[in-house]
Amino acid sequence: MAAGTSAWQLIITGDPTLYAIVFLSLKVSLTAVLIAGLFGLPLGALIAFTSFPGRGALVVLINAFMGLPPVVVGLCVYLALSRSGPLGAMGLLFTPTAMIIAQAILITPIIAALARQTIEDLWSEYRNEMLAMGVSRLRCLTALLYDARVSLFTALLAGFGRAAAEVGAVMIVGGNIEGFTRTMTTAIALETSKGDMAMAMGLGLMLIAIVIAINASTWILSSITKSRMG
Amino acid sequence: MAPIDNLPLVLSGVSYRVGDLTLLDEVSLTIKAGAPTAILGPNGAGKSSLLNIAMGLMQPTSGAISWGGRSDPAPLRRAMVFQSPVMLRRSVRGNILFALEQAGVARAERETRLQGLLARVGLVGLADRPARRLSGGERKRVALARALARDPDLLLLDEPTADLDPAATRALEEIIAGAAASGVKILMVSHDAAQVRRLAGEVHFLVKGRLYESAPTAKFFSDKASPLAQSFLRGDLITET
């Protein structure tokens, strides 16, 4: 009970340590979502919209990678960025950039898979009308992306949810360094083990509040779009 | 826009098969400018397949098709309204503007054309409504407006008033008749003999993929029609030919 009260005080009084961790977490996860979206959305659209040998296998692979274990991704990125790894010379290990890379790898398959399914479903609806209107393939694609924008935004949101709640990968490649690579999830794990329940609960509440706020915003946006566009 | 003539539409010995199933069997017909042409027949006659081939959306298994003497013109002034048209996830305005864009209408002219099309199909008051939330008859009107946005010389209609109530049917038929009066060649498929009688100038009677009769509407609905056509017009269920 006392820990809960202290947690609220940390949030309400604007505790600089807590908010620095929250800010870094948002920066890392939102950047990861941006990068994963830049790769995942076109990849999903391309797979939905084209046919090529091995397409089915690629779909299965991407769907399977939606459940990539974070610690395995963390391990792979760690090996790639460590001094003896192929990208070791870049000196990125134990930096926020390393955490962004790990999270982006983790969520790209989620965004790609959801985008593919969304666009494929809409394309099967639109196909005959588009062909009858003589729409070019590129214009078909842009129209599909536009008309599916709410669902695609939801795909990005699913990626953000996964990234923000993830702990294993960022712990391995970020190192949980105070004031530098400590995120909400790694801090919660650490503070809990130290017995600082107020900080752990404060960060937990902030994490849940952020996820709820983003989901609520998306729901409102989706409702407005549906009422206007059907 | 450069004038593109889709007429005459000529089908020569067109067949369409899926596995062992023959949907169209050596169909030959010529569609010329003039009053609406109807492809009439019971369900399963192959009417929609014929229309899809006429639009260029499906390739015949054998036989040949040409539009204005050419075998592969881009469908620039050819338009089609499907039996169950799909509305884009946009407003009525958004749907028609998209069609205008695809028809190559200059951006500056689109709003004027949009208002004209909305008036033509009687949807002025519904321009900002989500197209997917309209009634079946209203959706058909949006689909007609999208098709007319292409300024077609050949308009293909697949069961244009299927599942609509009499008032909506009348409204659609008036729009179709208006389009035909303005010079648009209408090729429609229907299993509704009464509608064909009201709208069409000539009839092609199709049963189980085979063309059994082609005649002016007046002759087709007279006692000079073939026994099979007379049987269909009496309302008999045609199971054997």
C-alpha cells in the first residue's frame, strides 16, 4: 500500500529519474516502430500484392517470426554488435541504437504479417473493380494502403505494444545502464530485484498508461474514420 | 481524351471452360451501337462469364474477341457495373473522384464532373456519406456514377437491379435509359425478362453456355421466338436443352 502511494508521488511530482526512463523507452520503441514500419509495411504490401515462387514459404516464415523470442533476437544482435562480431567496429553495443535495432528486428515481422493480411483481404475485395477501372498496379497499391490506413496503423500499434513491453532483447544489447540504456521494462526488473517497489510500480503504471492512451487514441481515430468512410 | 471506339464488340466462337465444366460454348455475336442489348437467360447460363469476357477481365479458353476491330485495346472508354459492386472505403464523393482520376480527368475538372455525375444518378444529397453504408440501390447508383465517370462508349451491366425493390429498380432503369439515350451503348445481362422487355432493343438468349437465339426485342417477345425461349418466358424451369 505504501509502495503504491509512493509510486503515485513519483509520477505526480515528476520524478526526474522516472521520467528520464519513460522518455528513453518511448524514444527507443517509437524509433523502432518507425524503422520497422518503413520495412514491414512495404514488405507486407509487396507480398500481398505480388506472386512469386516461394511466396507461401515467405508468408509462413514471417508469420512464424511474429513469435520471435526476444532473448534470441537480443543474442543475435549482441553477437553481431560485439567487438568480435561483423558490426563490432561500429561500437553500438550497450547503446540506445542497439536497443532500437533489436526492437525493430523483433517487430518488423509483426507489422509485415499484419499488413500483408490486411492488404490481401482488401485486394481480394477490390480486385475486379480496380481491373474494370483500368487502375495501374502502382495506383492500386497506393489506394489499398490509403483505404487500409486504419488497419495498418493498428499493425504499427501492435508493434509498439510488443516493443514497449519487451525486456529480454533490450536487456542483452542495452545492458540496462543507468541514465543511458535503462528502459521502463529493464528498470522494473531491476528495481523489483532491489526491493524498490515504489519506482517499479511507478514505472509499471506509466507503461500501462502509455499503452492504454495509445490504444484509446487509435480506437477513437478508427471510429471517426469508420463513421466517415465506412 | 482521345476518342476510342469499343464498337462493334465481336465475339467469334468464344468458349470458356473451367476443368470439365463448360461455361460458354462457341458463342458468336456482334454488339453494335444503338439501343441496349440484353443477354437473357436463367441462372447458370454463363451470362456473367460472357460479360467479364466482353469487358476483357477474363480470357476465353478458345475463340476470339475484338473491340472496334482491335483485339487488345486498353479499357479506357469501356466500363462495367458488377452485380454486387464493391464500394471503396471512402465517401460517395471519394469513390467517384477516384473513378474520375482513373479516367484521366484533369484535377481542375473533377469537381464539376463529380457534381454532374451526382446529379445524373440522384445522389447529390449523399455525396459525403460513407459509400459502404448506403442501401443496395444507392450503391448501384454510385457504381453507375463511377462507370459513367469513364465517359464510356460501351457500358456493361451485370444484373443491374438484382435484389432491389421496385422503386429502386425504376430509378436505376431511368438512369440506364438516360445513359442509352445519351449515346452510351449498354450491354446488360439479366434473368429478368420483364426488365429486358422494358430496356433492351435486342436480345441474345443464352442457356447453359450456348446462344440459342438473337432477335430484336419485339420479335423475341412475340410468338415467333424459339420454343425454348417461349418456355423460359412462360416461367418454365429449364433443366434440359
